[in-house]
Amino acid sequence: MYDFDKVVDRRGTGAVKYEALPNYFGKADLLPLWVADMDFETPPFIVDAMKKRLEHPVFGYTVMPQAWYEAVIGWLRDRHGWEVQKEWLSFIPGIVKGIGMVVNALLGPDDKVVIQPPVYHPFRLVPQHNGRQVVYNPLILREDGGYDMDFENLETVLRDPACRLLILSNPHNPAGIVWPRETLQKLAEICHRHHVTVISDEIHCDMALFGHKHVPFATVSPEAAAISITFGAPSKTFNIAGIVSSYAIVPDPALRKKFYDWLEANEFGAPDIFAPIATVAAYTQGEPWREELVAYLEDNVRFVEEYLKVHIPAIRPLRPQASFLVWLDCRGLGLSHDALIDLFVGQAGLALNDGEIFGAPGWMRLNIGTPRTVLAEALEKLARCCRK
């Protein structure tokens, strides 16, 4: 049994979640439930593997070991039924960085990128900061608080031949949606017909909750495989975001050559020492830990739902189907955007991600990857301010 109730003091470790509070929120004395890493201890089998490497006194250049390929391929096969070939795989130095690499490797200066807000904000910022125009195909918000893709509007958007790339969040961040196979098949059919490449960010795929099952985008059809660049990593699941351990999977030979030749030319496919070590440990020893983590996160979701239902019914949480992020519909509070931020930050002393950056004012993203006592403290602070 692993102790997910243990409170770990992360201050003074350089953690963005804590040290960046003054820059993002204007004050340091906040309870941070924003950046998408968890407050749980990194699994001991990963720490032990890195300690063993530290026993050797030389830290020179490293190659990607065969064990890394075997671990990634085995994990994807056993967990997701995806038979990935070795040549499809490449290390990349982070998924957000990977998006920037695809933009620069595959797109011309006048090409456009399609995103489906509300969605993880680097999907918008990275293309924009690389000088590309971002085009929006907003998700459809259902009455029950869930979302659907707007395929009718997507067809309209993709009539513009300058739209060359679509970035998919699968599972979805921040809404925690595990996209159904039929939805992904329809998306693949439309994008393939319009000659649009799809980046599928699947970093949250190993934390499907409440019986949901992740479907890798590239597996849903031959069309999906032909246009897909999939990004994944063990970093969210095993809480090793500070160890850059991401990978790309590109089944199509022509698309793979174009992207991987660019990676090789710029030496972006070369790992640091610890990325393969941590990945192999996670994917060969981590299943029991992952199962306990998922059970704890599900209980945290239930805790948030029950607490808000009783104490702050004006805030409606959308139950996540994956990951440790809960999308909170705060529109029932009847507050302006500035007043909502003041409620959470200025009054309750909480740091959450503001829904506006994802494209959804009136919503907040809550990180529940933390001990339940911390979560309880945060919700109690918020309830006291709401009662005022």
C-alpha cells in the first residue's frame, strides 16, 4: 500500500506550483491547486532506479537503451491494446515543446492550427508564439455539463486550406473527457479528407477513472493512423513531470520521416540520463501504484462532489473521466470574471487555473492530485468565503 494521504512540503524545491505563485497570482501565501503535477511522493521504485544510476560517478552523454523501447511498447500494448512498432517511437523533450516542434517542422508561416476550446492553453499559446494563426472549433457544451465535438463547424473551418494541423486533447484537459471511439473516428475521417495532421496529446491516458477506457487516436482507423502524431509520457501518472520523459509515436512513414528528420537535425530526440531510467521503472514496475492512485483520485472526486453539493451548490463539478483535474462550473455564483478571481485568490487564498485561459470564463480548474486533508482545507476556505 502506498501513502497518498502523506502531506509533503514542496516549498524550497523550486516547484513551479509554489515558487511561481507571486508571478502568476501576485501573492505567495496561497494554497496551490493549479499546476498539473501532483503532491504525492514519486513512487519509490522510480527513485531507487535513479539512485542506482547516481552511484556511478560519470554523467556523460547517453543513448536510448533497448529497454526503453520495450517498456513503452509493452505498456501501450498491455494497457491500451496498441501494438506500436519500434520505428514509430522517438523521445521528445516535453509535450508542449513537441507541439512547437511539429509547428516548426511541418507548417509554413501562413499555415493555421485548429484547436477545440475550452482546452489546455499551450495548444493556443505555442502556435501563436511561433507566429501561426490559431483557428477555433469550440466544443459544444451540453445541458448536463459535458462536451461534444462540433463536427458541422469543423467541416466549415477546414474548408480553409491553410488549416493544416489540429491539436487534440485525448483525454481532454481541462474537462477530463475520455473521447469515445466513434467521436475519434469521425474526427479522423474529416481531418484525413481535408489533409489535416492531428497531434493527439495523450499524456493523461493512464488515469482513466470510474471504469472508462482510453482509446488511442491512432488506433481508431487507417485514416487516423495516417495523419496522427501521438504524444505521451509517464510524467503525469507517476508524478515525474520534472524528469523530461515524453515520447512521440508516428505510424505513417512519410509523416514520420518529415518530423523525425527534423528532430534528428536539431538533436531533439536525444534523451538525458534519467528520462529512460525513470520511464523503464514506471512502465515495468508501476501498475500496482497506478491502480492505487486511480482509486485514491476517484475518492477525491467523490469528496469534491459531495462537499460542493452540500456546502456550495452553486458550483457544479464536471465529473472527470480521466486524470486528476476537476472542471468546476462556477457560473451559478453569478460573479463577474474579476469577482470570481477575487473570491478564489483574494478571499479564499486558493490558486486554481482560471477557466478564461482555456476559453471558458466562469469556470475554474481544480487539481485534486493532493492529500484529501489538503483538499478539505481548500474547500472549507472557499465555503467560508461563499457564505459571506
